[in-house]
Amino acid sequence: MAMRMIQVAESSGRSVSDYERQTARLTKSTSTSSLRPRAATRNVRGSRKAPVHCVLAPKEGTGISEAESEDWGPGSWRNKEAMQQPTWPDQDKLEDCLDMIKKYPPLVFAGEAKTLKDRLADVCLGRGFLLQGGDCAESFAEFRADNIRDTFRVLLQMSNVLMYSSGLPVVKIGRMAGQFAKPRSADMEEIGGVSLPSYRGDNINSDEFTPEARIPNPERLLRAYNQSAATLNLLRGFSTGGYAALTRVTDWNLDFMEDTEQGARYRELANYLDEALQFMSACGMTAEHPIMRQTEFYTSHEALLLDYEQALTRVDTTTDKWYGCSAHFLWVGERTRQLDGAHLEYIRGINNPIGIKISNKCPPAELVELIETINPTNEPGKITVIIRMGAGNVREYLPGLVKAVSAAGQHVVWVSDPMHGNTVKSDSGYKTRPFESIREELRAFFDVHDELGTHPGGVHLEMTGQNVTECTGGMAEVEDSDLPLRYHTHCDPRLNAAQALELAFLIGNRLRKKKNCIKEMNGPCETE
Ligand SMILES: O=C[C@H](O)[C@H](O)COP(=O)(O)O
Ligand SMILES: C=C(OP(=O)(O)O)C(=O)O
Ligand SMILES: [Mn+2]
């Protein structure tokens, strides 16, 4: 990962905007329902402590920071309704934990987020492809070096498959190092006649089905921050320290995949790449070259838990702009993307590249307005629209969305999330996703873009490097009855490593056909 330092003010000697002062005084919602929106207006209570925000002192000579002079602040979301926030039982403890996080170092640097935006601008113009993937919900229980390594490794394998077939650079973003908070369909979960508050992610409560475990505990925020920092540290090590060196392309096969069809296909491709690398080395592009030794890898999560996001929102002193420093890329979920809601308010003010999840419930005009709100200057690379609606809906609704955005002249990266529109309850009672439905949604996504002449810019997957049995189908032939064998997810079912790689080969075939068809300019692309 490219690293560039931004300076962050410590807890003294800085100026604080009116918004910061105002929002530091606001009490949190006392709603008893965790799905109930946070109240738009609240009682004002005395500030327990001086507000601690990592705003820098104004730049010398300018008088006031540009960021602070705008009608936005990291806490201005508190004046809007925030959906899907937990009800913390102990507000003082929450404040204490947030105060600590506000003083912690940022997890990412503004320069990295800026570089990612540049990479996504290329994708937007059809000169790249985005691969975004990882757990639905990271967890404390599954926090192990081998889990991080295996997800990273399968993403590397997939990106090789995609680069080889498409001839395009692949931008890699993990749903990693911060993907903890979960929006839920229901406020309560019922098992065997017992009803308890839903699990909302390991940074809030535990998925254990006991009344105590389901109580939101803000100390979990500190643990999530620390886990994110350690995960990022390892990912930085892998991506820049030699693990991801292209010369190791043949070493990236996962042990348990060696005997699978996908493992064999990857080995074959890796051997081709190895030969090509030997050729390049003979030409003078040796293994020591940074392009050969390192890869760029970025992190992302849903910007759901706004208290936490605010605590990690910092000013980049080189540009005087605000960045969400909990991850390089943040997205707003389908359940929290209300135009007048708190999540839009927060997200519109930070300068990171931003994703918006879109289902068939979003009319074209609303999407145009969402994009305009977050990206009024129409900066390419700023917005990634992540379509998740099921194959049938993609064919019916995506053309209208694409046409409206194109007619408005808006620059976006179009990405398919073929997971969230395809969740079903299996006969055995597990939430699952049939591989064939996932594949069908991707096929529909590519077809629509081919028909409209727009760029299918990428995929967003819930997946893991582990050999889990959570999604059915694929060549690995996971059956309904296999689901209990290795069902480890804390929220939604993920593709296992073999299924993820199989999907990469299928997408790769599609991208290869598109490339050849563009090259030959001979009418409509052959589809798969
Ligand atoms: O990951 C997305 C959502 O949090 C998840 O799909 C919600 O699942 P639920 O419908 O079981 O609440
Ligand atoms: C909550 C998620 O997605 P969506 O907002 O699309 O439902 C998710 O990506 O885990
Ligand atoms: Mn999910």
C-alpha cells in the first residue's frame, strides 16, 4: 500500500468548529428500539469533557481551516435521523470509548484514499476493473493470521485471473480491517420461543444467543479498532513486504484447493504467468522492480456506525480536507442511504472514494440525486454504485438506472454485488446463496452493460479464503445438507475459496470476450 503521512492534531492546541462544539453537547438517542432512527433533535446536556476532535490548527496565514468553514462537520450527521444505530445502555462509557478512539492514530492515510480514488477514476473510464471482497461480518472469534492471509491470497489469485483475461489492471479492495457493524432486517431474533435483540456486529454485541451477550458494549469498539489496526498491519506487510511479489504467483494456491478443479485451473494460469514473468525478466524488468515486488491493496467497510466513523474522521493537513480514516473506501448500505438521513450527511463531507448500495427499490431519479449529493463536482472515481437486486431485477431496473446516470453526465463506477439480492433460507434453516443465482445476476449485469455500451466496472463479493460451506453449488458442489458442516459466518453466507475462484474464471471469460469483441469491432459480444 502506498503510504503517505497526514498529520493529526493531538488533543490540545487546535481549533474546533461550531459544529464540533454544538454536536459535542448533544445527548445520544434514548430510543429503546435499536432499529428506531436516532432522534433528529435531542435534549442538550452539559458537556462532560472538553470536546476532543482531531481537527488541526488552522494552516499558518490562512486564519481558518477550509474544512471548518463549510456547512458540514464530522458530527453534523447528529442533526439527522440515523437508522440502524445501537441503543447503548451506558452513554458515559460510550463517550469514554469514543474519546479514546478520537485520540488514536488514523487507520489509513489520506494519500492512500486519494490514490485509490485515482485508480477508481481509471475504472470509471473503462481502464480497469474493481475486485472488492471479504467477510460479510468480520468477527473477534475468526481473527487469525491465517484467515487474513487466505482471504488476501484468494483475492490475489482472483485478480490474476481477471487481469490475465481482461488485460485490465485490477483494483483490489478487501471488506477487511473494519467490516464489523451490521444493519439487520429485524430488531429482534427469535429462537425456540425466546426473543432477544439482534446481533449487530462484533463491535456492538455478540452473536451468542443470551440476553447478556446481546447488550451493546462500547468497549467492543476499542477491540474492533485494535483488530482493524492489526489486520491492516498484516495486509500492509503482505502487500509490500514480498508476499505478494509476482514471482510468487505459483505459490498462491491454497493447500486445500490443490486437488480441486479451480486449484488446477489456477496452477495452469500461474504457470503461464510465470513464463511471461521470465520473459519480462529477460527484458530487464527484474524481480527487484517495485511493480514486481508489491501490490496495492485497499480496505473498506460499510460506514454504518456513525459514532465510530466520526471518531476517526480527520483533516488531511496537506489539503485541509476531511477524510474518514477508518478505511480507504467507505460505503453506504441499502438500508441507510436515505437522502435526508444521517449516513448521507456524514458521507457527503468526507473525501474518500464512496460506495452506494442500490436495490430495485431505488428509482433512477433518486440515484441521480444521491450521486449529486455525494459528488457535486462530478469527480471521476469518487462514486461506486454497487447494484444488488437479483438477476431478474437487474434486467428490469438496471437499464433505467444506467440511462438516468448517463443522461445526467455523472461519472460512476458500476459494480455488481450478486450476493445480497440472492439470500434464501435453505431447507436446513441456514441462510444461503445458490452459486447459480449469483452467476445469473452477474450475467445479467454484464448483459445490460453490453447492451448500453457502458463499462461493467467490477464485482463486490462476500467471500473467504476458507473452505466453508455457506453458499450452495459451484463445482465444489456444496449441497443443502452440507451447510452445517462448516458454516462459520457471523452474518451472511460467503463464497468459499473454490467458489470465489470459479466465479473469477467465469467473470474473466466474460471480460476476455468483451476485450476481443472490442478489438475486432465485429458486432455484439458473444455472451456466456
Ligand atoms: O449483510 C447485510 C445485512 O446485514 C444482512 O443481509 C442482514 O441480514 P438479516 O436479513 O438476517 O438481518
Ligand atoms: C449490508 C450489506 O449490504 P446491503 O446494504 O447491500 O444490504 C453488506 O454488504 O453486508
Ligand atoms: Mn452481507
